[in-house]
Amino acid sequence: MATILVTGGAGYIGSHTVVELVKAGYDPIIFDNFSNAKPAVLDRIKQICGRRVPFYAGDIRVYDQLAQVFAQNKIDGVIHFAGLKAVGESVNKPLEYYDNNVNGSRVLLQVMRDYGCKNFIFSSSSTVYGEPDALPLTEQSPIKRANSPYGQTKIDIEYMAQELQHAHPDFSVVLLRYFNPVGAHESGLIGEDPQGIPNNLMPYITQVAVGRRECLSIFGNDYPTPDGTCIRDYIHVVDLALGHVAALNHCLDKAGVHIYNLGTGVGYSVSDMVKAFSKVLGHELPHKFAPRRAGDVVACYADASKAKNELGWVATHTLDDMCRDAYNWQKNNPNGYDD
Ligand code: NAD
Ligand code: WQD
């Protein structure tokens, strides 16, 4: 089976994808600099998979560190998760974001080209669509100037990879635009472990649930939506991981640019999320309304039919599954991988 280099494979989505790659018979190799991950995740992956997954500590911005992996292994394809992802932080640290994300991706693509590896799968984001003109979002929806440096790096990397494919037509470039990944592996062994105060909704909710934080602030209840709170397309991280396996199965060695939305196609409001989570918890999650957060779009959800028709992939986990698995992970690991 094919050997797949997984940059950022120790991170949240990367670790879940490594598990599903092993299950599907691929041979993943993890490459990560641990800037936002803990080494403990490697043991957890081993516990789930029943075998150790090869691992290199390195930074995608350092050519020689990546080149060593390609020199020592025949890499058939790369799934590229490595990067910085905090929208708010990127506003204050734009240069760090362009360096890590855009420059890091450039170095990675250069190493791939030099070593004749032609399969590239990239973690893009629904953020490239900006504030949508129409919903649901299809892959044809316009790309809008991003409202954060983070979002702009995703747009820049998408263009860079497409331009490389144009120059080298035998490349297969897959751009996967994720909606809002949440939840955790059902074993409760791996999950999302943000450092500091969580920026994203689900980890904030789970930390309130285990008593690490007092109360969830819902940012805005005066949006033009049925209950006044923002709407998103939350997708279980295991479904997302399986989307990568489906993309590999379908696009490996298939020259061209392949773009897919990975979402459920269903939008839920923040209040829906609180209700669903409270059901799993068995009592109401402490929450209050707070002012709007700058930069939030009102509503965003996918038309995921292209991935269904071409990859044979659909998200199957329900909102209850997402809440149950996220809570299970946080309950088992109240302080994340520090335990
Ligand atoms: P994460 O921070 O958990 O994982 C990223 C991993 O990359 C971390 O393990 C980190 O240590 C590593 N890394 C960062 N910079 C690196 C570098 N220069 N060299 C080597 N390793 C490096 O994030 P995640 O949620 O798993 O996201 C993975 C990818 O998916 C990111 O590119 C992110 O932008 C993208 N994405 C995430 C979401 C989301 O909501 N989580 C949504 C859309 C897209
Ligand atoms: C979801 C909803 C908040 C926290 C971000 C990135 C996006 C993508 C996914 C990477 C919003 C509300 C949140 C809280 C709240 N990442 N909220 N209280 O902003 O949709 O997307 O992650 O590519 O690019 O922007 O996700 O989880 O932060 O917010 O009320 O404490 O929850 O206002 O409506 P978002 P999120």
C-alpha cells in the first residue's frame, strides 16, 4: 500500500487521519514540530492502531529536515496539515502565519517536486469563501479576500499549489475545504487539546462541561438567523479523516486539481449546539449571551454533493455523536494530553 507523509500528523485532525489511514491499509509517516501538539499523542495512536506509526520531528520550513524523510522513504503522497490555525492570533502575528503556512507549504512543495512526489492533499478551509453571497456553499462559490491573515494564507496556498500543478501537469493537487471539525475518536484516546483559552466553540463547551471554565459566552444573539445565533456546518473529525482516505483512494496519481468541500451540508446554530451538548451532559450547560465576535460570518454551510458523487464520501456522524465523543474525550482527559 502507498506510503503517505502526514505533516502536522500529531495535531487534532492529523492524528485522527493517521488512525483512519492505518485502518484503510495505508502506511502513514508523521512529520510534526510539536508547536501545537504533544508527543503523548504518538502513544495514543499506537494504542488505537496496535502498532507504532513512524515519526519524524521536524519543521516544514526547513528543507533538509523534510528532504531527509523523502531520502529515507519512498513517499507516494503527502497530506499537509502542518500550519498555524488561530484566526485571532494571526491578526497580531501575520508574519509568523505567512512564514509557517505559506513559506512552509512552499518548501514542502519544493521538496516534493525535487523528489518526484506528485500527490498533494491540502487542508484548506471554508474560510476561503468569506461571507457567503448564497448558501449552501459549492466549490464554485467565489473565493473572497479573507478577513484574517490566517484565512489569506489558505487562499495563497491554494493558488500556489494550483500554479505548481499548472507548471507540472502530472501533479495531483487536492484541496479539501473543511467546514467546522469537532468531536473526537470514539475511544476517547485522541481529541482536540487547545493550549490556553479555546478560541473555538466545541473545546470551550467541553472545558465548561468538565469544570475547567465557568460559563460559555455565546457571541451574539441578534444575528439574522432563526434563533439569533450564528450557523455553522459542524463535522465529526472522524468523518473528516475518512474524507482524506476517500480523497486518497480516488485522487492518488490522478493528475489535475481536485477541490472538495468536506462538510455535512447541515447548518446548526450556536444555541442548537448548546442544546445538543446539554442533552449529552444530562443538565444545561452554563451559558450566557455576550456581544458579537469581530469577523464572524452569520451563516456558513456546505453543499457536500461533489464529494459524495465523486469520492463516494458522506459524513455519517450526527450532532449527538459529535457532542458525545467530544465530551468523552474531555472527560477522560480533563487537562488534555497533560494527564
Ligand atoms: P493542529 O494545530 O492541531 O495541527 C497542526 C499540527 O501542525 C500541529 O501538530 C503542529 O504542531 C504542527 N505544525 C505547525 N507548524 C508546523 C511546522 N512549521 N512544521 C511542522 N509541524 C508544524 O490543527 P488542526 O485543527 O489539526 O488543523 C490541521 C490543519 O487543518 C491546519 O492546516 C488547519 O489550518 C486546517 N484547518 C483546520 C480547521 C479546524 O477548525 N480545526 C478548519 C479548517 C482547516
Ligand atoms: C463557531 C461559532 C462563534 C466560541 C473557525 C475559523 C475557520 C475554521 C474553523 C480553520 C461562531 C461561536 C465560539 C465561543 C461562541 N478554522 N462561539 N462562543 O469561527 O466558525 O471557524 O474555525 O480554518 O477558519 O474561523 O469556528 O468554533 O470559533 O465558532 O459563541 O466561545 O461559535 O461566534 O458563531 P468559526 P468557532
